[in-house]
Amino acid sequence: MRAIAAAVDQSQWPEPDDCGVCIALDVERLEAYDESDWPTVAQCNAEILNHPHLRRRSGA
């Protein structure tokens, strides 16, 4: 997925609030918190850190 994301013009990415991946990860993480499913919370956090929106905002 990273190779595909890197090949796409970053100016064409939706804003984080409109990004389906960002929204899905947030929803999944909140549901996991509610269920005390800590491995899923950790996985969601890792995926969020690797998502292009966060990397773009952090300047990485």
C-alpha cells in the first residue's frame, strides 16, 4: 500500500477529516477502547502512525 500511496499525487489526497481510512481507523480504535481490546488499539495506533496524513502533518 505504501508504494501505491507514494505513487499517487499527494495533492489529490482528501483532507484527514474526509479520508475514509482515517475515519475507519478512528472508529475501529474507539470500538476497541470500548471493548478493552488493547491489541487492536495498539494495531490501530500503529496504522495511524504509518498513514500518509500523519506523516504529511509531521513533516516526515
